[in-house]
Amino acid sequence: MMQSSPLNLRRAIIWIGRLVLGGIFIYAGYSKAFLPNHTLWPLFFLKFSISTNLANFALQVEAFKLLPPWGVQFVAHTLPFTEIVLGLLVLIGWRLRIWAALLTAIMLGFFVVVTRAYLLHMDINCGCFATPEPIGPKKIVEDAALSALALLMTYFAFVEARKPHPWSAPQPAQSSALPR
């Protein structure tokens, strides 16, 4: 007979983490690469240019003063698409332990970079959702909360992977006698 297990705290946090973080990563990547550029309003043919959006994002990455020019270009051209793919993979839950661990590493990196910029009194925009959002205590708390959720989701995904699936059939009892 198949057993079902009620939703426990670990599974609830995994589901909440998948929905929240997956959705946020998909939207963040999409907004960096595909949302219309509002700073070039009169030049409407440039408004929907992905390359213009990525160039603007590169300026935001460069403002953090962490990477050489080639690193800025690499991050600006790969991060938005990585966020979209990673968000989709976490959202669907396929190989969750791998993708949740990668998402957690990226979230912790965001948290460290934003905290560093705030502590160094850098007057820059975050660049998270392709909108000008200054870095302040609110942004640090937001990144800390999302990093904590990512850590919990990853930890609980590893814990749940060690347990049998809640709807799997119970294993037949093994006899202690060895077959001859």
C-alpha cells in the first residue's frame, strides 16, 4: 500500500524557495536582457535592443569596481541568461540539489557584493531588476533574506534526497537468512 506523508516544514520551505527564488531569478534575468530601455525614449528603435540593455547592465556591473573590463563584459552578457535558465531549473525542480546549490552560491555572491558596496559608501544602483534602485539597508536585508531562503532550500533539498519518496511503496521485509 502506498503511503502519503503530510507536507512538513522542510518540503514547504523547498516549495516556497523554488517558487519565490525561481520566479525572482527568471524575472531578474528577463528584465536585464529584454525589458524596454526607458533611458533612450526618443530613439525608439533602440528601445528594444538587447545589446543596449546588456550594455547598460555592464555599466551597472562596472560601477561595483570588482572586475576587470573583460570580466564586466562576461558577467553582463552571461548573468541575465544564466538567471533565466537557473530560475526555470529551480522552478521545475529537476536535479534540485545541483541547481539550488548554484543558485545559493549566486545569491550569497550578490549579498556580499551589495553589502560591500554599501559599507564602502558607493553611491550606485543595484542593477537587480534593470531599474535604478540605490543600495541601502533595505536592499541588504532583502538580499540577506533571499540568501537565507536559498540556503534553507538547498539544505532541505539535500536532507529530503536522503529519505525515501513519501509516495513510494514500502520495501518488502528482508529475511535474515542468507539464500543458499
